[in-house]
Amino acid sequence: MQTQAIRIEQTGEPQVMKLVTVDVPPPADDEITVRQHAIGLNYIDIYFRKGVYQHPLPHGLGFEAAGTVEAVGSKVRGLKVGDRVAYGQSDIGAYAGLRNLPAWRVAKVPKGISDEQAAAIMLKGLTVQYLFRYIYRLQGGETILFHAAAGGVGLIACQWARALGVRLIGTVSSPEKARLALEHGAWRVIDYTREDVPQRVLELTRGRKVPVVFDSVGQATWLASLDCLQRHGLMVSFGNASGPVQGVNLGILAAKGSLYVTRPNSALYLDSGKQVRTASRDLFAMVQAGHIQPVIGQRYALSDVAQAHEALAARRTTGSTLLIPD
């Protein structure tokens, strides 16, 4: 079989992405073939396209999609042709109409959740799941800081925090994004283009600050995030939208309150079929209960992927961005 897919032969600007026709062989014994109906766009895709994260060239892009099982390897159990599935952590190459991948990486999509909704929430939702349930297990009643609260991960985090009874303070870059974050469960928002984030956190918490900061922005917010933390607080740096944090002086952690820092990798929290299924059930249950409403802010044809990358990099997007195979 053949399909259209995005490939890059060199790293660089969005124009390095090319739509090509590729052959898709029959699935290996432990693989399935998925006909993809919606593909999720994530900031990590930009890192790989630009070469911030290395991968042997040439290669595809993307880690998240939803679709229908088209073929099943001989050793695969529990999946059959016609099943609706989604995944949020795969080998690179989700930007395609059809692809093979290990069967253990996918989760069945329950009734009541569309392919587009599943593609919009898998990587982002599973990210929030491990952040809130493993990295710092929220019990309810806490006040936390979450950067980029109107983005794809941020809007899911706002909703999940509200469902847990957690007061989420979100940072945003405009009044429109502030309204969006508040509508989706943020307790309070801080417009970092007009307000001093540490000072506002101090005011909102009546001088107590927060026990944990979740930061996907990176370099631009590193020092401000540390200033928002309580003594012995945890800094969770899980992204580099503004560039990677570099030259960290460990002494600053002591000076600012014997702080802890972690740089988690979602692949290490979703590295078995059991973990994928457990985390996916947790996420889908939140959606089915009405606690999380997937927010699809933009849709682009797969052939318009360069425009999608440009919009995401310029922070012109809200919620999740989907690529739809041509």
C-alpha cells in the first residue's frame, strides 16, 4: 500500500517538510496498520524539525494520531481490523495517512469520543496525566502554577486541575488567552506580557507561593518560576518552547529555598502496553465524565503543515492543532 506522508531530509525552517508518497508494507508480527483520520501537532515536532532533538535523517515527524486499524500482525492480541485506536507516544512518523506501529503503543478509543477529539488529547492529555498523577501527585486543595495555560496541554491541565479541586494559576500572553484559560478551569490567570509573574503569585497566594510549578516554556521562564516556589518546592520543566534551560547553577536552588528540579520525559512514563492502557483509561474517563472537553483550536490539511508549524511557533494557536490527511 502507499500513502502520503511528511518527510524531512535536513533540519531547518518549516519549508524543509515535504509531502511525499511512501510505501507502507504489511505490518510485522507485533504491529498494526492504522488508517489515520486526525493527527495531533505538538511543540516537540518543531524541536525535531529544527534539529533541537536529534534523529537520523531523513525521517518523518509527529507522535500522535487517531484512526482505524486496517491490518493486524500475526502475534497481536486484543485488536482487530476496524477497531478505533489512538496513540500519543510512538516512534516518530505520525504525519501520514497510513502507518505501521507496535500494537502496544495504541489504546482503543471508547464510544462517545471522536477521532479528532482523541488525536487532540492523547499526547497532551497523557502528559497532564503523568504530570499530575506521577511527577507531583495532586490531592486537591493545592495552589499550583502552570505556564502556557491556554495552549493544548495547558487547557487540559486547567480542566483536570479543576476536577481535582486544585487551584491552578495559569500564565498567558493576551486577554483572549486569559479568558480561554478561565473558561476551562483556571483559578486565576497572569498575563506575563503586562504583569510580574512572581509578584502576582505572591499576591494570589497571600505570600505563601506554590509547592510546584509546571513549565513547558523553558529558558524565558526559568528564573521567574523558581521565584514562585515555596521552600522545598518542585520545579517541573517539561518543555523548551522559548529554548532549553542552560548553564544551571545548582547553588541557586539552595539560595531560593532548597528547591527540587525535574526534567521528565513522557516516553519513560509510557514505555509499556500496561502503562499506556492505564494512563489512557484515566484520560478517557475524565473525558467521558465531562471533566475534560477537548479543545480543537485549528485544523490544517496535511499538505499545509508548514503553515501549522509557523502558527504554533509564533504562539498564534489556542488549544490543540490537528493535521487532517489529504
